[in-house]
Amino acid sequence: MKEKPVNVLCLKWGSYYGPEYVNRLYAGVKRNLSRPFRFVCVTDDPSGLNDGIEAVPLPDDPHVIGRKWPNIFIKLCLFKDGFANLEGPTLFLDIDLLVTGPLDKFFDYKPGEFCIIHNWVEKRKVLFRKLPDIGNSSCFRFDAGRSNAVYETFLAMKDDSAERDRFTKGSQKFQTFAMMKTGKVNWWPDEWVCSFKRQCIPVFPLNKIFNPWRPKKQVSIIAFHGQPDLPQALEGYYRKYDKPVKPHLTCKPTKWILDYWHE
């Protein structure tokens, strides 16, 4: 029997990210996923996307009070039953991350349950308390066609003033809450996904001497959240908006990025 394809899903809207981000992500997935897959880019501009990438329009505006569309809550709309005719295991990947290793394990781990990155925070903030139960939505998995309750939770609570705090704290916090409210949530194993700025950049003052470390062998995804972003990390991160970056936040050029970030 022919194996049913899994889904790999990404988002691109506006002009900040060009189609090359999607094309390179798609190429990285092709190199590292052995099973059949459908690669879907949710976008307002499909121009420049390579063959093999299926472009679908943005979801309808859910009308979150005080926010124009599209906005940071767009990922919650991806859980809607029937969206883009998606069905079955679906792995969402931000387009500004690096695929550095095998991806099949992300579909085999805890099948039928939600999986997401356990969000990274500065070590000093968790010296005397546990890591908060908040996901990082750079990489998460859900079963399309069976996760509508997450979307319905979003719709039910988005205009409730009593729940306003959940929204002002950001989409990742609310997404994690909605997933936990409607099903079991698992954190990806720490060794599978790493944060570039938390785990690859040497601590100060070593960041002034050494280039960022290559990922460990078990790492399959490197997330670039905040600064430096991918191009900044590649060229070296010293300035932001023409102002010097604080010394402990800088990084030297990271040329090994090109080993993974290409078509």
C-alpha cells in the first residue's frame, strides 16, 4: 500500500522575507525527510516559489480586536478543520529556521498528540524556578482535521475582556494554552531543536573570540528567534538599526550556515 504523505506547513506574508526563504526551507526538508510529504506555503504572494511548493492563500481574518490582518495570531487559524484541505500529521516550520538533520523523528514522536518546542529563556531567569510551560511555535506538530478545538478555543476567547491578558502576552503563550486546553502537549526533546542565540553563540566574552558553535549531531532544527536573524548571524551581528549591539549580544560570522541554507 502506498504510504500517505505527511504535511509540512509554513507561512510567508508581507515583504520582509523573500521567496528564497521558503525555497531553501523546502530544499532542507527534501534533503532530510525520507517519507512522502506535501509542502504547503500559506502566503499572500506565491511569486518566486519553486516547483513542489504548494501555495495556498492566507486564512480568513478572525477579527481580533485592535489588530490588523494578518497578525501574529495567524498560526492559530491553521488548526481549523479543512484549512488548505490538510489532513493528518502536520509539521509547522518557520521559514527563518535551519534544517540541519533528519526530520522523520518529528512525525514518529508521540503520534496523535500536540508537540512543540519548550520555549527558551535566559538562564538567569530560571535559576530559582522551573521553565514556564510556554511553547515556541517555530516548530510544532498537530493532526490536521482533528485539532479544530484549538481554533474554536481561539475564536471563543479572542474578544473576551477577561481573557485579554492571554493575548497581550503573545500568540505563543495563547497557542500553548489552547493546545493544552484541548489535548495533550509534548515538548520536543531538547537535543532535537536548538536556539541559535541561546546555544550556538558562545557566552561573553568568548563570543568576541570564537565563531558560533556548529550544532550537535542530534540537532535537526536551529531556530532563529529575535536577533540575530539568519542573515545577521551569517555575516556577523554587531549593529542593529545602525547602532552598536551590546557586547554580550554580538556574534562573529557564522559561515557554516551556508552548509544547510541553500537550495
